[in-house]
Amino acid sequence: MTGLQAIVLAIVQGITELFPISSLGHAVILPAILGWNVDENAEGFLPFLAVMHLGTAIALLGYFWRDWYAFAGSVVRFRDPTGAGDRRLFWRVVVATIPAVVIGFLFERKLKAGFAAPTLAAAFLVVNGIMLFVAERLQRAGGKPLSELSFVQALIIGFWQCLALIPGMSRSGATMSGGYPSSPRRRSSWAPWRSKRPSSSSITPASASSPSWPGRWPASPRWRASGP
């Protein structure tokens, strides 16, 4: 992989991460679409994708630092009633992160194979679009505010997020699809959960060998292909 190809992939990752369209799926199919001679089965390709997502995690943590600071403060000062709301949401984010960690660990080998299958990623990009369309139609009028999200609902949303272990399925899209039918009233009320969802809480450990991007990768990735 050339430096220019890496830059192009990083730019696409940064743009597509802003929307529920699977930045990872686009990173998997882009080399095939552009005819790059990149071996996506190489042991260095998956770590490269994980490092790109680490950049996303850093950006999220930086942009929403006030929210995470409030989270941390509410947990440390666990007897302070003024932080009850942040503390409540924090533990629901923790619960929603657990399914991806467990399922990623249990099905590590099978999931890892999907990251070298552009055709599979392209197919699931279509499935992702259908999922978002159906979820939007099933969204309830009214519904509970985010502050009333239960542990069970958080766990259900966490299982929905596991779909993002498949390239082409959007993490934020799956999270929203899991929440639309059950709780938040409007997209605007859903935005805080998206910002505090297990996005940054799962991306960061994933880049350091989390099951969210299955596999224990070498410290020094070796690329077995080069492009023009």
C-alpha cells in the first residue's frame, strides 16, 4: 500500500464516519473499486483499519470532552445527586458496549474473514440502507426520553451494535436502529446517545486489540502488496 492510498482511505474514513453508512465498509470496498493492488488478507491491513478508527475515537473524545468529563466526575463523585443523570447514562453506555466485546471475542476468526471480502461489504452496505429505512418507518411517535432508557433497552441497543462487526453495517446506524423503535422521541433526542454511545468507548480499545475489530495483530504490520 502506498502513502497516497493510505491518505485516500483515511480521508474516506473521516468523511463517512460522520454518517450512518459504515466507514469501515467503504474502506474495505474502496481498494477493489479503484483497482488497487492491495492484499486485504495481509496481516497489516486490519491493524491499519483499526488505527484509522483510533483517529476517529480521538476526535470524538476531543469534541465531546465535556460529556466524558461529566461522566467521569459523576462516577467519581458517586454520592453527588447532581450527577445522577450523567452517572445513569454512563452505566448504560457500559452495558451497551459489552455485547460487542463478547461476540467479537467468541466469533473472532469468522468475523475477521469479512474484512477481506469487498463483495460481502458491498452487500451489507445495501442491507445497512434497508435497515435504516425500516427503522425510520418503525420509529414510534412520542416514546420515552433518553433519560428513561433502561438497562434492558441499553443491552438491546448493544446487541444491535454488534451488527457493525460486519463490514458494511454502520455502528451508529445499528445503534439508532436499535433505539428508534423503543425509546427516543426524535432524532434530536437521540443525538446525545450517539455521541456517548459505545462509539469511542469501543473504538479506542479496538485499536489496541479489542474484539470489536477481531484479531491479535502484530506490532509491526507487514504489507504484502503495493499499488501504483
